[in-house]
Amino acid sequence: MTATMSADEGQYDPFDEFNRAMGAGGEVSPYPAFVERRRTAPVAPFDIRSEMGVDLSDEDLAAMSEGQPQTFTASTFDTVNTVLRDGATFSSKGYAEVMGQVLGHSILEMDEPEHHRMRALLQQAFTRRAMERWEPEVVRPVVDAMIDGFAGAGAVDLVRAFTFPFPIAVFARMLGIPDEELPTFHRLGVELIGVTVDFDRAVRASAQLAEYFGAILEERRSRPAEDMISVLAQAELDGERLTDDEIFSFLRLLLPAGAETTYRSSSNLLVGLLTHPDQLRAVRDDRALLPQAIEEGIRWEPPLLTIFRTATRDVELAGVPIPEGSTVITNLGSANHDEARWTDPERFDVFREQHPHLAFAAGPHMCLGMHLARMETAVAINALLDRLPNLRVDPAAAAPHITGMVFRAPPRLDVVWDT
Ligand code: HEM
């Protein structure tokens, strides 16, 4: 590895930095407010005060909105699904403004036909064969090594010890990054993700990551191995290959899109299971229930509540006129709790009748990594249940809770087990 790393590592804790960047805190669940919105206004003008918990006076709000495109929120399953499946009317280009500056021109902000070409190339790194190899060669060893570190302790904060670090360690291993460089890689990932908190730091991290990935890419172009960067370097469509910049943008995107979401979704599933001991017991005793438990966890508490699109023309949605250029926020969390589709939707219930949900979005940009996310989560939960006998919430600690108005996860998850 030839890339150099500046060494302000150790000056701050990536975990705290990360949580701060993601605005964790607050005990209020946004879900009760969504019930009323679904009933009365499936599509409505966005209200930053109630939807993001931002405290603003009427005057400040008016000043902030002046000259800005109108913004609407879609809250029901049908309206969210309609927006996400119609990429021609609801464009993804809005991501270029903030995320694009640190990720580069990534697949996330592309519309058709550019998006289609990029997706066909990137998909070559996410085949069933890749998944079958990653599980025993990458995911299980990472998960086992991490659990080895605390299995003898009998008590731990599972978020800090396990769910936060494991997806990024998996990702690093997939890219072929040596273990000793993991802290640096993790730090750069956290800085990149914190773009809304410290823009300059995120831009610096973005450049450093390109330098870092560049060194690996150069090596893999000359000596291809089996890792993801080698596969991306070889990917081909109609004789065309991915450029270095296209690969860097994709790899940068995987930090927020892959590692952060999986940390949150696996933490949320653990909260669901640990606070419903009967369901935990059922899954522990019959692992065939695990896939439906994973799906229910992601439906019940998706790690990412909202994504957005930009209207490319004047359009009407659920009877509401949306002018061209407006931003449409799709509330995936609310869509996943639509009572028209799920009975008693606020309840975590691994036994409920399953219907496809929208936590992974829908349409052209539907999550490229969803099979990987499910596989990683299954490996993680199986290993925890196998290796930590009688795993349960620590009765001496505060009850676990999930927080966040956009990104959701428990800040901690104190557990105990029999040693
Ligand atoms: C439970 C975990 C995950 C959730 C809930 C999730 C959710 C999502 C959502 C909602 C989108 C659509 C974003 C938009 O169009 O605005 C998306 C896209 C994407 N996800 Fe995931 N994701 C997860 C895990 C992963 C993993 C593990 C990876 C890869 C390592 C990944 C890679 C991607 C990529 C590359 C896209 C962009 C696809 C495109 O634009 O065509 N995700 N994900």
C-alpha cells in the first residue's frame, strides 16, 4: 500500500463523531406523527419543524424558504412507491448538490440512461457467486473475530462493541485493505459521512480516500485478485470499462450506503428482538425464522427514514400539484407503517404476514446491496445467538431505545449473557 495517511488519528473517537454527525439524540419517536399525516395528507408541503424536529420561528422559516424550490413529503406506501418507480418524472440529480461534492458523480445521483449503464457495470461486483464467497471468506471471519474480543466479558454495549464496527470491517476486508489500516479507513469513512457537520473535513477525507483507493486500484489493475476492487477494475459492458473516478465515487458511496445502513439496521433488529424476549427465543430456537425477522426489523425501523427526488415536470401526486423543480421527500419509514398494508404496523412482529416494504427503496435505484445487507445481518445475529448464551437486555441499564429523525438507531444497547 503506497497511499499516505495524515496522522491526526486518535484525536477523536469516530463513534462519537459519527453519532454527532448523524444527529442522534432525542427520545421522541417520529412514527406517531406519521399516522395522522398518512390519514389526512399523503402528500403535503414539507414542514421542517415537525418533520425534522427543528425549532424555528415563522419569520426564520419564511426567510429560509425564500427563493427555494417547494418541498413536499410523500407519506403513504402508494405515493412513495409511485415516486420511486418513476425515475423520469422524479429525478435523483438533487444528490449532486451536497453528497456529490464529497462522493463525486456516483450512481446515486444518476438518471437514465446513464444510471442504467453504471448499474449494469457495478452489479458485476454483487453477483450471487460473490455473495457465496464473501459469506465464509469475509463476513464470518470478521464477525467471529469481533465477538472473540468480548465473548468472555458477560456484558457489553453491543452497538459500540459490535454493530457499529462490523460492517465497516467487512467492507475493508472486501476491498482487501489490511487490518492494521482499518482505523485510518474507518476514520476517513466517518469524516466523509459527516459532510453536513464539517464540510471541509469531508472534502479532505474524500480526496484522501481517492488517493487511498487509487493505490489499491493501481495494484489490482496490474495483479487482479478476487476482491471487490479487482472485480470493479475488470467489469465491462459493451467493451467499456469503469474509469478510476467512477470506481472511487462508487467506493466512497459504499461507506454511507453500505456500512452505515447495515450498522443501523442490525442494531434496530437487535432492539426489536431483545425487547420482545418471546420472539428472540423463537428465533434462537428456529433459525429458519431469521430471514423474516430481518425483513420485519428493516420494515419496522428502517435505518434511513427519508430519501428525496426532484420533479422534472409539473405533475400531480395524490391530487396535490407538484411544480417542476420541486423536491419530493419520500418517507420510507411512514410508507413501511402504512396501515393499508400492514395490520398494527407499529408492532414489531416477526410472525406477521410479510409484504414487500420500501426500506431498500423501489424502482431503478433500489438498493444494490440489499442481499449483502441481509446476509451480513444473518451472519451477525446467528453468531451472537450461538456464542452469547441467554443473551438479554442488561436489567441494570436504561431500556434500549431507537432515536433519530432521518437516520435511526439505538445510541447504545447494553446486554448481558451467561459466561
Ligand atoms: C439494511 C441496509 C440497507 C438499507 C436499508 C439500504 C437502503 C438503500 C436505499 C433506500 C437506497 C436508495 C437511495 C436513493 O435512491 O435515494 C439504496 C441505494 C443503494 N444502496 Fe443500499 N441499503 C442498505 C445496505 C446496503 C449495502 C450493504 C450496500 C453495499 C455494500 C448498499 C449499496 C447501495 C447502493 C450502491 C445504492 C445506490 C443504487 C442506485 O443508485 O442504483 N446498500 N440503499
